[in-house]
Amino acid sequence: AGRCVVAVDGPSGSGKSTVSRRLAAGIGARYLDTGAMYRAITWAVLRSGVDLTDAEAVAKVAQEVDLRIGTDPQGYGVTADGVSVDAEIRGPEVTQAVSAVAAVPAVRALLVARQQEMIANAGRIVVEGRDIGAVVAPDADLKVYLTASEAARAARRSAEDATDAVVTAADLARRDHLDSTRKTSPLQQASDAVVLDTTELGIDEVVQRLHALLTERG
Ligand code: C5P
């Protein structure tokens, strides 16, 4: 099978991760969770104790940390300076701080370059994030933008994290706002993206539609 890059963007709780992993497994592609990379950098920033509002200090931590991430859709690990951080990067401290770290232009430049290198090496890969179709992989073979109502997204997230739905809804709204309004590559729908609303569509249906689109496009 030849090269194939699928970009999946959308807000938190839109079903991106589940859809992207299933699609990747189904087409025999690698899978890259770029949110996990921003989360791992955030973990390192929190560990270092630098001020989150000090962009220069945050960028320095990002440059110095040895970040590694797997690309197996059946299960990938993330390490920072050799420490496995899979659980920590999903915790409330990282979730609370990640949008601020992801808004630092130097952090984005660093991670976008790493992501582009990984995409080039993989050849066949499904990449999920916020800026994949617009910035990281503008030449992707298929660009997907997943949405869902705020209520549906909050319900999914609190089910995943086993956290309180009201707290989750507030946190989602806050993160969406920060991610959509930041200056450097905000969450955006690429003009050539296929938009799918997953509020009513089941995950299987979404994956099937994407399969069909890929087949159509050869
Ligand atoms: O997808 P996930 O919720 O794990 O992403 C965590 C955070 O990382 C997002 O809220 C956003 O601030 C940032 N992010 C980003 N660009 C990406 C992926 C994630 O800014 N491509």
C-alpha cells in the first residue's frame, strides 16, 4: 500500500481519538495523537516548576525534554525523559494547563516539525489534533473535521475520565475557547475538510463513512 495521510481535527470529545485509531487499524496505518505530545510537554513544564505564563521558559523546557511517542493504533506509549507519562498526561493538572502551553508559538513550531517528520517516515498514517489539516499536513489525502454538540462532548469526556459532568463541561468550554482563539494556528476547519457531526452518528458509522471516502478517492 502506498502513502496515505489522513488528518482528523476537531474539539475535545468529538470522537477524534476513537475514530482515528479505528480507522488507522482498519487501513493498516500508523496513528499519531498530537494532543498527547502537547500534554507530555505540559507534564514536563509542570514538573520543572516554571511559570506557565513565561513563554520563553516554557519553550526552553519543551526544547530540552526528550519526548517519545509510539504510533501503533492498538496502543502507544508516551515517555518524557524516559519516564512513562501515559496516565499523568490524562490527569486534571495537565488538562488544566495544556492549552496555555500549546499556545506558545515556539512549542508549536517544535512539535509541528516533529509531527511532520513522523508523518514523512510513516507513509501511511492517521493524525489527530487541532491544526493537522490546516498546518501540519496541508497535503493530506483526506481531511476530516469532527464536531458534536457541547452536551454530547461533555458526556463522552466525563464517561472516559470518570469525572463530574458539570466540571467536565466547564473545562471543555474553557479549553475550546482558548484553543479556538489563540494567535498561532488555532483549532480550525481546513477549507477542504469533510465535516462530520458525531452527535447523532455512532462511532462505527463515522469510521465507515471515512473508509468509504478513502476508497472513493483511491
Ligand atoms: O486532543 P487533546 O484533548 O488530548 O489535546 C489536548 C490539548 O492540546 C488541546 O486542548 C490543545 O490545547 C492542544 N492541541 C493543540 N494542537 C494539536 C493537538 C492538541 O493545540 N494539534
